[in-house]
Amino acid sequence: MEGEHHGHQVIPAKREWLIKKSQLEITEAELRDMITQREKKVEDIRTSLENIQVCAEHETAGSMHVFSALVSSVERSQAELLEVIEMSQRAAQHQGQTLIRDLEQEISELRKRSATLTQLAQSDDYVLFFKTFSTPPQTRDWSDAVVTSDLTSGAVLLTVNQMVERFREELKRLPEICLRPQPQTDQSVGRYSPRLRPQPQPDQSVGRCSPSLLSQPNHAVGRNSPNLPSQPDQSLGRSSPSLRSPPPPEHSVGSPDWLSQPQPDQSVGRNPKPKVRRVQEYAVDITLDPLTAHPRLLISDDGKQVRCWDRYQPVADGPERFDRVVCVLGRQAFSSGRHYWEVEVGGKTDWDLGVASHSINRKGKIIVSPAHGYWFLSLRDKKDYAFRTEPSTALGLNHKPNRIGVYIDCDKGQVSFYNVEAKMLIYTFTDSFSDVIHPFFSPCTNKSGRNEAPLIICPVSMPLVD
């Protein structure tokens, strides 16, 4: 200060240090506030992402349920349309057979009359002639007798093709409509975020408003569509589209219904919040019945696992035991209500799962089909899935299931199989159960160790999202 910096304005370093130190504390407090604000923003963003994930899962589950309902509605409409076609054909056939029978009867009478007249023409007995000769019987005018049917015009197939084509076009537009961004400020993120909300565009024609169509399965193809003729069919004695008789045994493949069954009168579109009960709610504790097991089957002590052994076991042969097919029944028997269980099948190359009637044949060669009391799903050679009808119904599965869910509704005669991990319906078959039914299991032969893994009855876990 007295030498090099003489005459300069100076301040002691210690004093300046104290001043800067006090300012540093203020700066540190400001930095802590900035860190706190940014940490809160990170938490807000994470919360928003969690909310988006929950909403995405909800939208996915709801969409899968709606599409499943739509598929079921289409199947019902298909069954009703096929029944209308069949009844129209039967009515035309009945009308034609009646006309043929009347014509053949009249032809027979005319031939008898012709033979009588031929004999009279050759006779010289004029007394017999006048006794036998009579006025020719009055005959019917057959010039207008024809058999007609609306089926010959091809109008049904044309209508179905047009309706399905319109529906396909709307389905192609569905992702674009549902993912159309609707800018809305998201304060937690601090920017505009698109909301997954469909924007319906009403149109009176079928399929012109995709979101509305998906929310009302009763608008599916074939159910009271304005393009189908509604005039009464004289040959049937009713209006064809209004036919509502119960559908015949039906089945469906690959319907994306995540283990849920809508309750009566709760169809989508009639109630904005339909009551849906997961099939896991009908879970029952299933155990294997050793008295029915083939002698080559080994059953665990808890009755939850079964595998096929190379040698026969020293067991008594009773009337309930299978002696040729390596299978076993569950102890539980069902005659009413709804029931569900899950079976681990991972690691196996072959297996059979389903239900069987109590009165099935268990000795010698067995014919497996619904007509003979068997309703089950099969795997052969690691990749060939089929439902055992006559002939078998092959199923092409994109995802190999490791756990199979089996659901039965005894009152409706419904048997359904689910891929539990993929959350997808594999196959549904509808029939009628006239007898008590049991769970059915077959690990199939072990194929020299390649198929030695057991079938395992697993505990059923409830879904996290309702």
C-alpha cells in the first residue's frame, strides 16, 4: 500500500474474504434451492410416467376386452346368418319336395287313367264302355309352380362382403384416430403431451365411426344391419335378421380377452362401466386322483405334479384307472358353476389338458373328442397345438405358453384355454355337459427323456389391475 500500490484504493484481503464468504453462503443457498426444484421436477416427471403407464395398461386391458366382445358378437352373428341360410335352404327344399310329391301323385293318377282308356279303346263291349267311361278328372295348372329362394341372387354374400370391407377400412383407420394428438398442457412435465383419446366422427352407415362401433359390439356384422333385407321371408314365415335362436356349438381362436368374462346384461356399450369378473376369481384347488392314473404315471405326494415313467408301477387295476392312455383325472368333480385352474407346461414337448366326463371309457383304446366326453387342448412335437375335435382343430400360436389357464362354465357348457403369461385367450369351445366333469391331465410319454418334465398344477395369482 505504501510502495507499489501507493495512492490506490485498496481493501484488506481479510475483509474482502469475509464479504465474499457471506456472498458464497447466499450463492450456496440459491444452488440448494435450484437443486431442490430440479429434484422435485424429476419426481414430477417420474410420477407422470407412472401415471401414463397405468393409463396405458388400462387402455390396453379395456381395448382387449372390447375387441374380445366384438369377436364374440361377430361369431354369434355368423352363426345366426348361417342358420338363416340353412333354414332358407330347408324351406325351399321342403317346398320343392312337396311340389314333386304332388306332381308324382298326379302323374300316377293320369297313367292309371291312360291305361284304363287304352283298355276301353280295345274293347267291343259298349255296355262295359259306358259303365267304365267317366269324365276326365280335373287337373291342376302347374305352369306357375316354381321353387324360388333369395339365396340364388347372391344378395346375402354381397351384403356381407360390402359390410366387412367397410369394417376393414375403419379398422385400418383406428390407430390413426386413437393416436391423433390432442395438445393439452401438462404442468407436471412443463410441455404439451398427446392424450390417447379417440375423436369419433359420427356417420349413420355401419363402421363409419370406429370408436363408437368398438364400444357397441351389437353393431357387429350381421346383427340387424340396415343393409340386410328385413322383409318377411314367406318360405320361412319370419323376418330373417330378427332370428335370435341359441347358436350351435361354437369355438373361437386367439381372442385377446385377458382372462375376463363379462357378467349377464353387462355387455360393452350398454353400460359405460361394465362389470367384468376375472376368471381367476373362480380359481379352485385341483389335486390329481391316483386311482385314475395310468400305471406309468408318477404323482407327487401333494397331488400337484404328474410325470410319465418308463416302467409300470405296482398299482391295483380298478374300474376308474386308465389302462392304455397315460392320463389322470382330478379328484374334483363339477356339475354346475364356474371354475378355473392353471397348469405349468414349460419344458414339455407333448401334453394334453382340459376336462373329461365322469362316464368316459377308461379301458383299452379311447376316442378323444367332445362327442365322447373329452374337451382338451394338446401339444405335439413342441409346436403343434390343437383342440381335439373330429378331426382335430389345429391352432397356430404366436407365443408358446409356459402356463395354461383352464376355465369352465358348466351352466353354459364353455371350456376356455388361456396363455397366462401372454394374457391371451387361446381357444374357446361351447358344448353341453350332460354329466359330471373332471379336470383332465396327460403328460404324454416321456419320449426317452425328451418329455420327462412334469405337469404342475400352480397356485393362481390375481391380476394387479382390475
